[in-house]
Amino acid sequence: MKILVTGAAGFIGMHVSQILLARGDEVVGLDNLNDYYDPQLKHDRLARLTGKPGFRFVKMSVEDRAGMEALFAAEKFDRVVHLAAQAGVRYSLTNPHAYIDANIQGFMNILEGCRHHQIQHLVYASSSSVYGGNTLMPFSEHHSVDHPVSLYAATKKANELMAHTYSHLYRLPTTGLRFFTVYGPWGRPDMALFLFTKAILEGRAIDVFNHGQMVRDFTYIDDIAEGVVRVLDRPAEADPTYDAKAADPARSNAPYRVFNIGNHDPVTLMEFIEAIESAIGTEAKKNFLPLQAGDVPATHADVEELGAWTGFKPAMPVPQGIKNFVAWYRDYFKV
């Protein structure tokens, strides 16, 4: 297949592209290589794809409407994996317009490209943040997600609503993936594992929010990438059993699905830190702070729907995943 992967120089995008290329797909990787975090890491991820048979890179922002229209018209993609977005909950508090531009306008351009060029399946990144103020655990696709607590989460919920509209109106198969705290080698520098590892190795204190009373369903990057490809290979279908009189958020009479991708084995923040300390061999200095605006105290993914649809569930134990990251970090930064 010929597949467009947006955000190809990103953390998840690079790993997904590697799987697709390894099995013989043609991948057009799109990224704007912005400076939300150090672009050098993005260039180094891209270097792992560049030169591989079947890969071509296009530098472009998804919010470039004319550019995206021209790209879809010229390339005739079979399927699309849309991972480009303005990420981060905390950044959305100070730079809200970036989220509307990339996550709303950009997604609109993706949907229009898919609509007008007979794309077989659009798989796009949603987020566990859509569960917002929900406290019933584990988070299930059958739960309502109408109470976001950050603008980032609101844009991801909006993406799901926009996708459903296009699935309904144009019978475009769309699948949204709610990622749960992705971590691992080549990860983002704004994420906790990267920040903690860097600080500990440099002898600095780490900031521990909500005084350590946080729980996260940390999900390893290889599991995430495998899940994306498994879902890509099975386009969404209308559910013939859908009952509009008792609407279920996880079901539709349009070819539309959403799935959690999480490790379904959450750990406390303090357990996470202990695993990093063990992998590095150094105890962290800790600066305990209150819960930050936009953050949620806990996440826990129900992945029964993903397992039933694809036969796959994430399974990497967090301590081993952290060891893999620390080994990559030491090698990449020559520490």
C-alpha cells in the first residue's frame, strides 16, 4: 500500500513508519520539523527512515491547506496515518492558538484530502486526555468523554467528532486511537521519563507533581506502533447492531471506531520514578509540587475493544521499557 504518515519525524510516527517500510509498504512521511522541542531529535529520527526503500519525506505543515490539497491530489494514497499534532497538555495553557491551528485546522485538511481522494482508511491519533474529569476506572470507549480539562484534550475530542461526521456523510472509514502516556527510546523531551532521566543523570532535582499521588497507564512505544498498524489493516465498519435510541459512544452506524491503546497495567508515579532510579543506579532528588492545571490524577485503559478488533494488546512491563529507554538515552547523548 501507499500510506501517508503525518508527523513522521515524531516519536510515534518514526516507529510506525519503520514497521510499514519493513513489511514493504510505500510511505510518504510528512512533518514540519517545528521547534516545539529540539528539532535535532526530529532530524535524527528522520535519518533512520531516509534512504530506506519506499520512503519519501515531505516537509509541510498539515494546516497548509493548499499544500495538503496538492499532496493528496498528486500522491493517490491508499491509507492515511495522521499523527501530526500540537502535543502537550501544559503547553496548551500558554499557547492555545497552536492547538487550534494544528489539531483542528490541520485535521480538517486531512479529512478533506481523504474525502476527495477515496482513502480506504484514516487512522488518527486521539488521546487518553479526552477522558478528562472522568474518575470511573478503567477508562472505556463506552464511557462519555464530554468533560475535558485542557484545550489539548478538547481538540482531540473535536477530532473524534469531526471524524464521525465524515464517516457518516461520506462513508469514510475512520479510526481514532486514544494513546495512553507513550514512552520509550526516541521519546519526546517534554515527557516525564525523558525529563526525569536527564535531571537524575545531571544531578538535578526532579519535579514530582501532585506530591507523587499520580497514576499513569504508561505504554511502550513498540506496543503503540504495533497497535497502530494492526488497526490500520482493519478499516472501521458500520456496526449493524447500533441502536440510536440507546447511543453507545463506542459504536456507530457509520464506519467509525475509537480504541484505547494502553498497557492496562497502571503504575504510580513513585513506582515509575523508582524504576528509573533502578535503571540509572542513582536515587533522584525530588521536588514535590501540587497538581498542575489541566493534568488528571490517574489514567487506566480498558483495552478489551482493541483486543477484540485486532487480537493485540500492549504487554511491555514498565521496568523493562524504562531500562530500554535509559540505555537508548545513554547511547544517544553519550552519557
